[in-house]
Amino acid sequence: MTQEQEKAAQTLWKSSTRALQIVAGAGSGKTTTMLEALQMAAQAGYHPDEMALITFTRKAGKEMEERQHKKGITSAFTGTMHALALKLIGGTASGFSVLANGEQIKKDMIRTLFPWYSHIPIDLLVNGNILNKKENETFQNEYKQHKKNNRLIEFDDMISIATKEKAGERKFRVLFVDEFQDTSPDQLAFIQSLQAQKLFVVGDDWQSIYAFRGANVSLSRNFPKIFPESKRLFLTRNFRSQQRIVTLGNRAIRLSSEFVPKNLKAHHAAAKPCRLFLAMRERSPAEHAQIFREICKQPGQILARTNYLVDRIAGSFPENTGTMHSSKGLEYDTVTLFGIAPSYMPHPHGYTDEEIRLFYVGITRARHEINFVAWEEKGKYSRLLPFLANHCRIQYF
């Protein structure tokens, strides 16, 4: 444990502070720190039955449970916020069935209601920022009616019900929340409704990339205002990536307009330079992928901005291609961000700051080597190209 990690794990139990926010940079050991804090809470006299730990995904919850078991510690609940809400409301939602495929129903409904938006990625349509006010109202009413007609309840409905009914009020003395930067206003209200004596949250506003799912990064940035009796600590040593990658990430996030300032320091020395592969002329994404594969025989993990682009290049990289969103929480020896081009990265229909944060997340997945593949479209280049040209070794193809 570093001094930063030890302080983060101990502070809440050694003071009258009610809420503690750990701003944990990429690769800084946030899970290790959270588990240590859980152990410190137990040593401070909080019983395992009085503690709950909320994770962002079921996979993360399972991994957290396994690591708790290895350390010989337990908590009353470890899992997603939706799972906790469902556990708390019990019979309140009786007579309803849980809607397991709500996202797909929303996507199908939007495509049916608004065929004139067929050229826009569906994830950007679902969050309601492309639809105008009238269109969004039409969609929301149709969706609510669908649930009512079929007596369906969604995961987010569970959170709303649990909050309204105060189903978890004072059930836990200590509450841990992972990935707090991806919290929505409804989820924050649920957290507050639990009224835990001690609140320990971990997150990083630099890595908030789920606005299309309702996440509001300002909740993380404004944590000290939302919870006045709170402290904010930082984890700034990156144990994942070599120095050049950490430095590039620090510079990249400064392309956005608002962020909580911090300077990550690399634990590992500089190694391979960051490389930019820049096409000399326009080709299809699949052609770019094939040429890049010939240049770099072992490219490592390929990450692209959209599923559409992943599908276009999957023939060249069938086993190691995915979206930048899906890479969150993962790490690889070598990462290539493919498609630094006007139509893909940053996405023309995305939020500017969130696109930069997604760019940052992609960069910081790499341990040893980071590459970028860029090309022009109709004489235009990505807005990220000048930045990359200034900070990477350029290779033309």
C-alpha cells in the first residue's frame, strides 16, 4: 500500500468525517484501496452486517466478492445498485415482472417511431439528446405505456421505488460506492435515502463516459458541495502504464473544458514511444485496417469508437477488436485506438468533453504501448489529430 492508499483507507474511520470521496486516477489501485478501507472499517468496530458495497456492474460485484473472500472480509451486501434496490423493496413491486431487455426495446421503439434518424448511432438517440422535446416526450410516453400495459418494472424503476419508499433508510451504517463518476441523479437520491453514517465513494471524473445511460459527471465534481461534511483525497500513482502513456493521458484530458485537476505519476519508467499511423489518402475503414495489420503484425487490442466501425474492421482483427466503451476497467499490453477520423473520433454527435474522456479511457487501457490510426475524410481530419501529431511519433501509410 502506498501512503496515498493507506490514508484513503483509514481517514473515514479515524475522524468525524461523514463522507469521503477518493478521486482515483486510472491504474491507481482503487479496488485494492476500497477493500483495505472495508477491512479498516471492520477493525474500527463496524460489523459486516452493517456495511454495503455498491458496484457499477455485476461482473465487478462478483470480482469484489471474490477478493473480499480472499482477504477474509465480508459485507451484508456486495453488488449493483439495482440489485440492492430490488433486495430492499421486497414485495413492493409484487405483481410486476422485471424487464430484462429494456434497452433493446427502447432502441427498437425509437427506430420505429423516428426512421428519419436511421443514420445516427442508436446509443446517442436513446439518451434523448438528439430527439427534440416533442419527439422525446412521444418516446417516453410510448415506453411508459408499454411497461404499464405489460406490467413490467425496470431496474431504474426499482431505484425510484426504493428511494420513494425509503426502503433502505438506516439499514447500513457504512456504504461504499464504486465508480461514483457514473452516478445518475436518481442513483444519487437513492444513495442519500439510505442515510448511512459513513459514505465512502471512489471514482474519477476523467473516466466518466456513460452520459447516454444517465450518468451526470457534475455529481462527482461537486461531491464536496453535495456532501458538506466530506473530504476529498486523491490516488495519483498509476501502476498500470509506462510513463509516456501516463503523460499522454494527462495531456489529453486537458483538451476538455472542465475536470477535477490532478497529475498522475507513472510507477513504470518510459518505454516505447506513442505512435500515430496516418493514412496518406482516403480508403475504407476495412482497407485501413488491412494495411495497418500488414505494417504491425501483432497489434494487440484494437479499440474503436463505434460498433459500426468495429464491424467494418472485424475481418482484419477477428478476436481482439472492441469498442472504447467496452474496454472500461480493462487493460492490455498494447492498445491501438483505430479510427481517429471526423466520422468516428471524436464522434460528431457526441458531447465534446465526454468524447475527450472516452479518448482518455482508451489511452489509459495500455500498459506498454499505445498506437493511433488516423485518416482523412473528404479533405478533413479529426480534431484530435493536431494533438496526436504533437505528442506521437508519426508513421505514414
